Amino acid sequence: MKTIIAVRNAGGKGKSETIKNFWTLLQSTYPCTILFPFDRGRDIGVVVKVNGKIIGIESCGDPQSALSERLSQLVNFKCDIIICASRTKGETVDIVVPV
């Protein structure tokens, strides 16, 4: 079964920072094989393999941020788990829910 975990809140509430902190903790706790790093500037976009599971991490969940394309990339990598940021209403919720 595939799982998506959406860190949801209004803008400026720390969603991206929470996901970045998760990524730091994951790397320091488990051996990770980076399968594909995405260039996201100050945001995190990465596909990793941990204990046989493929995990996609996307910290940018702002409106007009191409979140749909970014999540599609993670789905194409056949991620078992996707962790992403999403606002509580609007287009990012509409994008995350159908995934």
C-alpha cells in the first residue's frame, strides 16, 4: 500500500522547516541511499531508499509552486511513502488529495 503524508497548515507556519528537519533526522538515524536529488533551491526534494522502502520528500507546498508536477515525479519513482507540504485549503489540498 502506498502512503502520502501531508504536513498541512497555513502559510508561514513551518511546514517546510518540519520536513527539512525530518530529512535531517532520517539521514542521521538510518542509512539512506539517495536515488534522486531534485534541485529545489532552499526547499528539499529527494527520493531515497531506506530499509527497502522508497521515500519521496517534497518540502515546497506553496500555491503556484508546481506541486502537481513535483508529486507526479515522486509517483513515477514508485515511492512507497511520499512526504510533502500542503496548505489547509486551496489548490495544494486539491493536488495532494487525488495522489
